Amino acid sequence: MTDPNAIQPSALDQLPDRDPEETAEWQASLDAVTKAAGPHRAAYLMRRTLERAEGNGIALPKLLETDYVNTIPTAAEPGIPGDEAMERRITAWNRWNAAAMVTRGSKYGVGGHIATFASAAWLYETGFNHFFKGKEADGSGDQLYIQGHASPGIYARAFLDGRLNESHLDNFRRESGGDGLPSYPHPRRLPWLWEFPTVSMGLGPLSAIYQARFNRYLTSRGIKDVSDSHVWAFLGDGEMDEPESTAALALASREGLDNLTFVINCNLQRLDGPVRANFKIVQELEAQFRGAGWNVVKSLWGSAWDELFQLDTTGALVRRLREVPDAQVQTYQTRDAAYIRQDFFGKDPALVEMAKLLSDDKILECFHLSRGGHEARKVYAAYKAAVEFKGAPTVILAQTVKGFTLGEGFASKNANHQMKKLSTDEFKQMRDLLELPIKDSDFVDGVVPYGHPGADSAEVRYLQERRAALGGPAPARRTHALAPLPAAADKTFAAFDKGSGSQNVATTMAFVRLVKDLVRDKQTGRRWVPIVPDEARTFGMESLFPSLGIYSPKGQTYEPVDRDQLMYYKEAKDGQILNEGITEAGSMADFIAASTSYATHGEAMIPFYIFYSMFGWQRTADQMWQLGDQLGRGFLVGATAGRTTLTGEGLQHADGHSPVIAATNPAALTYDPAFAYEVAAIVKDGLRRMYGEAAPDEDQNVFYYLTVYNEPLPQPAKPAVAGVDEGIVKGLYRFNTAESAGLSPVANAPRLQLLGSGTAIHWALEAQKLLAEEWGVAADVWSATSWSELRRDALEADAALLRGEERMPFVRQALQGAEGPVLAVSDYMRQVPDQIAQWVEQDYSSLGADGFGLSDTREAARRHFGVDAQSIVVAALAQLARRGEVKATAVKEARERYGL
């Protein structure tokens, strides 16, 4: 066994040494420094040497961690081009009103967060005053991903500049009255202010990366030059625990997204306690981001620390700062100078001597108050360094105190995230600390007053002038008055109406063929954004590679192995396809950026994201909720759909429930089309509703979810009867009757209605034939293109009834007068077709694929779940037998005949 403590060969041992004597001299020098000055001095010299090598462009592994000090020393800080005293007063007002609105709302029990904005105030204010570009200048402005728990501070600033009033603040978290403010950034609830929902933590950083990348995509494709837009993502250090927060760091550096800055508020606390109690979250994040190729700027200590660092002639202070765990830093925040002298300085003789030169007030100023994230000069220096850095994204690690300025009862306390109010005495202490002109008499009946210096005050004028210079208010969302996109030619969709004849075509392929035609449209084709997570060949999309190209910021720097083939792998700087690799989360982030481009950039784009249906909603449903909240538009396509249709793949690939999850999302219009002409009709109507001339009562801010199948089957022609197109869009139409199917039932034959969706309609059609030929039963077959849209319509009818309006649900209208019971079947769990059960007047029952999936042939899987044609026949006979319309013995006979 190899001794783990033995010296292992270096990778350098495999390289030839041109001058062993020179190498030995370097090593001897290091040994001499270590012996004479100690290992800390040796490590310092090595780090400096590596930094010099990196600066000279010498290819060496990067240092993943630097000392626990500011990246930009005080001497190198640029001056702020503004009035720092004025900005302090503005920030003080915003701090006050943020705390006041949450405290006043606490009497209603609606909650709210105070401590986060208190720690991050300067991180936002510095950006608003000097960096964040608004939307009223040329271009699209910057995109701001605001940390959700800091929303009271953003509302407070909007109140100061006149965009909100006291009534709005008093209705924080109480939206039903009309003037309410949502708890967090929710574009659907406050669409003129918020652009991006961020409080499902982890989704903000992921989305910000893909937004920055989509900005480059738009510019590279010539849709719109948004190269001046910068994406800012404000995050908490605790939020970085979410896997999504760091899932795409490598993509951001690989593609050189220097239009992106992460600002991580390192207040060292998550919701319940320290983020890294026994470790250092800043150092961990630095290593993680540096390792991923990001530029890292640390802003940890305020100017009060300058004197201490000047006294640190031995490096003892820097070493001690690096070794103290975060939880102990929090403890220093709440302890007196004597404790800090003993516990922090007392660990090293050099620090003991340093502490003798420091007053108690100086020690408390440093350890209680002075952080890099609490000083405008420090934050400004970090932001300026970020926007000027080229070639890679930047992360700013800003150390703050959670609950800063809120008093000793808040600062650094583990419970401060859940603390929703300040007492009157605490507010008065805060007033004195912030030097605000608020009188004791302003507290009426113990209610804290809002503070405002006046609409024509110097503070408001300064704030508004700064925003005007930067392009208008921020954050802000603009709904552009876009002209409807021209509709594609009818012949593009009508081509599917005639069916496929004897050719077998899967609905997945039908959708791809439709899109292939739509992207050729001269007027709107360039606005399609095909998104696929490394499964293009699975879905038959490789034919789009050479014609559309795969987007790559570097183009194609190699000769593809299949260059001599017709459908070769083509990458291009202006490529249209976003092939994301194996990441559903990244693909969804792409989709969200593209689907909201109509608002973010005033450019309507038409994304479609095609994925294994099992790995869409199940894996990334949280992002799909984010998509709905952000008012996104586009087409999600769950391919290889169904629990029994994807042969041989087994349980983890067998989707029997995505329509159930999709039905929980109010913005999702979910369809399970059976035939190619239905796919075409749904896409045509979706383009009209989302991008064209929508009806006055239609919400354009929806997205479509279509399930399509990989089972090649003959595609029938569209029935030449009235109401088919309306039925496809609304969710139900009669595909045929026993008579129109040529089955010639006997007079007075028992009759029932078979409802099928997706691929299940083929089993229903086979069952229709068996029922007629073997059991003398007439069955009509209906295509249920959308169970959830039928339910949505029925719920709206119920709501209308409560208002005194009479309206019959469409499902009841469609089935009105249809004879016999209704039997519904799909390739999903029974809960999917059962969505409409309570609005069907006829006797209703259903079949579905409940339970876990399994690997087998389609036929065997369908027999296992009891949804094949023979199982439908037995279920239909049992339903009719209960009504006395067939003999009970027929059910037993059918089971035996079919081996069930």
C-alpha cells in the first residue's frame, strides 16, 4: 500500500529540466527564506511571484485564494464623482423607510425582512447613484437581479424619488386592495418596477448568467446591439449554497461574459445562523469563482482598518484574520473591547503589542462597524474595477454586517432574519445614528413615521439628477408598444391538414418539420430561438444544424468530423440554435431570457425549448414558475412523452405526470396533441395569442407546453367538419363517430364516448373497432387536446356563476347530447383526464398509467398499465354493464378473450 504521507512525484517530474542547477538554486532560496524568516514569509514571496507571473502572461495555475484583505488597497481607490455627504443622507432616508414599512406592516402579521437591506444598503445605493443604466437612454439599460429579501429598501428608494407613496408602503405584502406591494420582486404583480423574480433562491444567479449570454446572442445575431447592457446580480452568501447558484459559473467565464457582475453580500449569515460557522465563506467563494475563471474583487474591511494594517509589519494581523472562523467574527460584533483584545489579539505576541497601541473605541469601530460593504468609496472602487475588467465576468465579495444600523438588538444576531420590527426606542436610536430630522412628536400612538425630505429637497433633486444622467429610474420594467409579429403563411400550417398518407410520422417529427418551415419565414424566421439540451439528434433536429447554425461566441475554430456530410455540426458566431449541453436548468434559463426579450430589450423573440418530457417539469418546475412570474412567452415541448411510449428506457424516463405538474402553473397552456394537424393548429394559435393580434380578453403573457411523442404512426387528415379548429384550441372535439368510421353499428346498439389525448387516441380508435366488431357497441372517439384548458374554462364558468352570470363550460357544451357514458384515456396518470370529471354530465370514468414506469415494449407496457385497446374495451363494457346496457357476463368473457 502506498504511504499517503510519502512525497508524491510532481507532474513537473515528467518534464525535462534544462538546467537542474538553476532549479536547485531556486529551491535552496526558498528553503533559506523559510528557515530565516519563517513559512509565512516564504508563502508571501511565492504568492507575489505567482502574481507577477500571471501579470506577465506566463501560463501557470492561478492562485485560488488571496489573503483576507481588500483586493483594492486604500491608496488605489478612485475618488467618487459625486457628493458623498448627500449620498449618505439619501441612504439614511432609505434605511429608515425600509425599516418603517416592515415594522408598520408587522401589526397585520404579514412579515417582512429588515436585516438584509440594512446590510446591503450601500451595495445598492452606490450602484443606483453611479453605475446602473436606466432604460430611457439608448439601448436597453442594465438588468438588475435584486436580492429578494432586500425589496423593502428598493421600495423605500422608489418612495423617495416619487414613484411610490405612503399608501403603497402601508400596503407592503397586502396586494388585494389595489395599492399593495408584493413581498419580493414579482414582475407579474408589479410589472412596471420588477424585471426579474429572484426569491426562489439560486435561480437569480443562474438566470443572470444566461441573461448576460443572451444579450451577447442578440448582438451577435444582429437582432439588437445590447453590448452596452450590463447584468448585475445581487446575491446573499447563504444563497450560494444552492446548486443553481454556481451551476453555470464555467459557462460565464468560458464565454468571457464581462458584461456580468455578481455582487455577493457576505454578511456571513444565512436564515438560521452563520453561513460557514467553522470556516470562511469569503475564502471558499473566492476559490470557487477563481477556479471557474472569474475575476474576483474582495471588499472586506472599511477605512478604519487602514491604521491596523499599517501597524502589521510582521503579517500577524493578516494571518489572524485568515484563521478566525466566520462564527467568531460574528461574536466579535456583539462583544466588548476587552473580549476582542483577549480572543483576537491575544493569540499572537505581535498582535498583543499592536493592541496596546489601539484604544477601545478604535477596536470597537473596526470590529463592530467598519466593513468594506458599508463604505461608498470601497463599493465604488469595486464596481469600477468590475465594469472596467475585460475578458471575464467579475464577482464582488463585499463583507457586511447583517442588521447594520438597526441597533445592538439586530446586528449579527442569528435570529435577525426573522425579526420583523423595531421598538419605538430602537427607532429613535436609529434616527440619532443616521442623523435624520425626525422628531419624537412624529411618533403618534407609537406608530413609526415615514420620513421624506420633500419632493423639492436637495436629496430628491440629487437622486433624480443622478438617475437622469444614467438613463432614468431603476429598477424598472418597460412594456414596449410592439407591433404584432406578422403571421406566417397559412400554407405552412395547412400542409399538415392532409395527413401523412401511408407514411408513419411521430408528432415529435411533425413539430420539428413545422418549426423548420417557420424559421424559413422571411419576416419572423430570424426571431425563433431553438433551445435543446444536447438531445437534438434524439428529436430529429440535426437537419437544422447546417442551416441555422449553433450559437458559439468563438464561431467554429475546428473542422467538424462530419463536415463532408449533409447535416454536419456547424457552430457560428451568429448561430441561431442554443445547444446547451446536458443542462435542463441552463436551457430553461436560456428560455426565460429569450421569452422576456420583448420587455427586456423591446425585441420579441420566439423561443422553443424541446426536452425529454420527464426531465422538464419534474426537474425544473421551479424555473417554469419563474418563467410565469416573469411574464415569459414561448413554446415548451415535452418530447418522447408519455409513460408507455418511450420503449425500453424505464422508470426514470417514463413520464406519466408532467401535465399534472404543468396544470399547477397558471401561466402554462398545456396541450397533449394526438395528430400532426393538431400540433400545427396549436402552434398557429399560440403565435397569434402571444405575438400577434390577441383577443381583448386574452392574456398574452402565457406560455405553451406541448407533449409530443416518438411513436411513428400514420397521421390522419383533419376531419372536414365544422368546429375542429376551435375544439383543438379549447381542448376537445369529436374526431369521428362509429358511423363515420365505417363500422355500421346495429340499430339501438349501446353507445359510449371515448376521449383520448396524445398517443392514447390510437388505442381508443382500435378499441372503437373491437367494440363494434366483437361486442356490438358503438363508440364515438374524441380528441382531448387539452384536459387542463378544459378545466381552466370550466373554473372560469364557475367563477362567473358566483358573479350571477350564466355560462356553460366548453366541455359540457361539446359533449351535450352525446349518448352513453364517457370513458377517458391518456398515457398519463388518471389524474390528468380526471381534471374535467366534475363538469361532465354523463357517467364518467378514466384509464391511465398510474404508478412507476418500467422497461419493456410499448405493447407490454400498455397492457401492464391497463390502457391498451383491449383494456379499454373491457373498461367500456364494464361501464355499460353497470348501466344495464350490456350483459355482465360480457365483461368476464372479454377479460378471458383478451388475456387480461
